[in-house]
Amino acid sequence: MIGGAGRLAPGAGGADDPSQREGEPVIESDAPAGRGERIARWWRGLTRKQIITGLCVVAALVAVGIGWRSIDMEAFHAWMQRLPALMVSAVVGVTPLGGFPVSALHLATGVRFPFWTALLVVGITTMFHHTAAWALVRALPDRYFARLDPWREKLAGAGHVEAAVLCSILPGMPYTVQLYLLPVMNVPLRLICLVSGTLHTLRASVTVILGNISADLTVGRVTALAIYYLAIVVVCGYTVRRMRRGILAARASSGEGAGDFTGAAADTPRR
């Protein structure tokens, strides 16, 4: 011990450290890591997929920023307004079941309808998505949903409410996976619609607002929308961490181990 600020870790040196003689203990500091060290640890902890995803997001934002002014948004809004409301609603209600990006559809809904009408359309179609996915899971053989097995294994260990919440706010989980995974894991339809449907509708408000104001974007509007989105991300991240700690603690107490946690759901037989 040197000055009470560290502890001895025998055998931690090795031949790769020229300043460390064989068998000599290494001093490991107990002092809190500085900001630079924490940033370095965070950077080293990033996976290649996370780095590529981040770069793609930045590139997309730059492309949107450069090309936005070249798009005649007023003409696009006028074209969307001429589309039949029932047809737009039907497209938003059906195509996500086959994997079409739901965020793009919510953006178009915000362009076509006034904000509160668009949010109502999103809420109704989201409930339809969950109901239709639940019915398809009940009607089709298990082999059609075999690709969900890795997600099912990762999301094992928690109750139905936790499953519905986590599937709605976890980043990186495709919307189609969320739709079919909860029924596959035997979460009741009523709970899916109440929890997952409500959370999806609230999160979709960001893209609906963006579509609604896309013809008249200002720095103030974009800043306010970014702050609103950031607040949602922070709340979702905090909720995920809290639920994650609780689930891992329950697994440890039951002797199951931590496993590869991404979220949680009750892993009970579907039929």
C-alpha cells in the first residue's frame, strides 16, 4: 500500500510490461477515474456495430441537412393532402405487419393529417398492429416465428408488464419483432394493447410532429423537437436500467445467472 491510495495486485504485470519485473506486485489505484479515463473506457466499450450505426446516423443527418432545401416540401404536403384519408390510414395499418418501416409511415401521417388527428390514426393503427400480430401468432404454426427464438432467449426472466414495457422502449429492436415477440412469449393481448400500444403511440408523437411541421421548419422548432426527443430517450434509458437491475437481481437470487440481458419477458409456452 502506498499512501493509502491503492492496493496490491500480485501477478498482474507480465512479460509485456517492460517496467514490471516478474512476480512484482502492481499498484492498482482506488481513486475515482477522471473524466478523460471514463470517456476512454466508454469509447473502448463501443462495439463495431454501435460505431457503424452512429456514423450512419450522423451521415443521414448531414444528408438531410444538405438536401432538405432542395425538396419542395410545400408541393409534397399538397400531394399528401390530395390522398384519400382512408387509403393512408389503411397503408399505415397494414404494411408494418410485413416489416415496412413504421417511422416513415408515422411521418407521412403527420404530413397528411392535423396533429391530433394524426396521433389518433397512429394510436388506432398501433392497436390494430398488436391485435393482428397476436391473431397471426395464434393462427400460424410455430415454425413461422422461429427467427424470434434468439430474442426470446435474451428476453427470458421477467413478468408480462416488464416485457411489454421493455419491448416498447429498448433501442435497436425492430418494430416487427416487437409486434410478434410478445404474443410468442404468451403476453396477454389486453396487456399488450394497454402498455405496448400506449408507449408506441407516445413515442410516435415525435415523428408525427416532425411530419406536421416539415413544411415550415425553423431552428426553434427543430431545437424544441430535439429536446423533446432527448427527454424521451433519457426517460426510456433510465427505465431500462432500473428494470434491468431488478431483473438481473431476481435472476441472481434464483440461481439463473445474469445471462445475456437485452430486456425481459415471461418465457412461458405459447400453446
